[in-house]
Amino acid sequence: MTKTEEQFEQLFNNKLSTDKARQFLIDLYKKGETFDDIADASRVMRRHSIKLPISEILQEQAIDVVGTGGDKSGSFNISTTVSLLLASLGCVVAKHGNRSITSNSGSADVLESLGVNLNLAPNEQIKMLEETGFCFIFAMNHHPSMKHIMPIRKSINHRTIFNILGPLTNPAGAKKYLLGVFDPAYITKMAKALVALDIKNRAFVVSSDDGMDEISLATTTQFAYVENGTISPGIIDPQTYGFKLAPKEAILGGTAEDNAKITRAIFNNESTEAQRDIILLNAGFALFVDGKARDIKEAFEIAKMALESGKAKEHLAKIAKVSNQLL
């Protein structure tokens, strides 16, 4: 166990005084967290989480479409909408998320507004995954140690390593990722952390050049592609794939209710072109990661079909229904 890992063990076991815990997190921030620091912290956070005891087969299939948050873009819930779309296409989506921290609507908030029951026990979450290909893993219910860490976090007037750990600490142990980060400086670090954590299936780590933790429709997006432990960098230009550029203002969201309406409009084929296209853009790369398409172009066609046919709309209704039947 590294020194950093030992310190995080003390932090998660509540063995550090508030002052020492604060200073530890501040020092890490000032030094600049390395990929080793991120991987070490993630290992400890995983050990202290309440796991979702899914089968090895489901775990190998599971994908998470998730962002660090903190991009302050004000967009609607893109990764959550993409996750629901993927589930309608036979993907196994273990969506790890929380309520809003830095935005008006977190993934938990919008799913609640879409009629999905969030308060499911781990065995019920597994049933959701088996029956619908989707489950929401509510972070606040799976990371009990964060109760004593959160006040320390909030007492620090800048971000800490915890602002980037969420995507790497999925309690279902997802092996595939479309992972967004708020700053391109963290793309390679997060990709290396994924490899260090033995997540060697396919993953895209993305950060757009207009500051989104998603693949942007307004400009280019930088990425690191991970496959079998190998990391390859690159740039995504939406225009290369036939998408029309649209300003960030075109995909703005609002409250959880506002964002739920946008998701429903996309699934009902009643949204704006930009709202639909940013979902297709991100869903395409996620479908490629999941192995559901031979190439990115085919992935876009598959995602488009799910919307136009009403498949995504019907599946969202199924997800909401099954989640409430498990009450």
C-alpha cells in the first residue's frame, strides 16, 4: 500500500483530525494530483463503498456514461439521457450518480422527475439491471464514509480530489466507460487511472474545448481512448461525422423538471436538432465502447434508430414502471 493509499485509508476510517484531513486534501490539490494519487484514492473509496454484488458476466458487460461534473456549462442531463438510450439498445448500464452539487439538476434529480424510483436496495438494483439493462446507483447510498468527509470538503474553498473520483468508484465495478472530465489536463490522468484500476476494456475519456465534461456539439473535444491497457489520444470534430455545429446555448437546461422535459422531447422526436444531436453524438461513442457497433458511423445510425422508432421512449417507460414495482 502506497503512502497516499494509507492516508486515504485513515481519512475514510475517520482516523484523521479535521485539520489534518483538510491539510492533506489541500496539499494534494496544490501539488497537483497524479494518476497514481487518483487511482490510490479510488481504490480506497471502492473498498469503503457498499458494492452492488452483480455477477462477473454482468460486470464485464456493464458500462457507465458519467462525468465528473464541475464544468458549469448549464447543459441538460446529457449523460443520463444517453444512458437511458443505451439501455433501450441492449446495453447493461450501471449509472453511478448523485443529486446536484454544482448544477441545477444532477442525474438523481432528473431520473426522479422522469418517474424512476431511486430508493432501491442493492438486490433490487440488480433486478433492474437484469430486467431493463439499466440501474441507478445512488452515490449517497453507497459511499457511507462520505458523510464525515463531506463537511471537510465543503470547508475548502477550491475543488479537491473528490471532484474527480466519482466516475472511478462505481459500486457495480463497471468495466466500460464514456467518462467526461471538466478539464482537458485530466484526460490522460484519468485514462491512466482507469488502466491502473484494471479497467482495461474499452473506454473514452473526453473533455471538450469549450469546457464540457461531454463530447461537445459546439467545438472539438479531446479524448483518450483506452483498450486493453493501451491509451490513444485524439480529437473529435462533430462536423467530421456530419453533425451541424451548435452553440452551447442550444443545449442549456434548467431545473430537474425542465431537463426531464428535454429528455422526453428527445425520446418523443419533438426536441430541437441540437438537443437530439448532442445525444446522438455522445451515444455513438458510448455504443462503440460497448461493442454494439463496428464503427462510430454505424453507432450513430443505431442510436438514431432507437429515437426515431420510439424504442427509447418505450424503454424509458419500462424502466420507470419496473423501478416502482420493486417498491
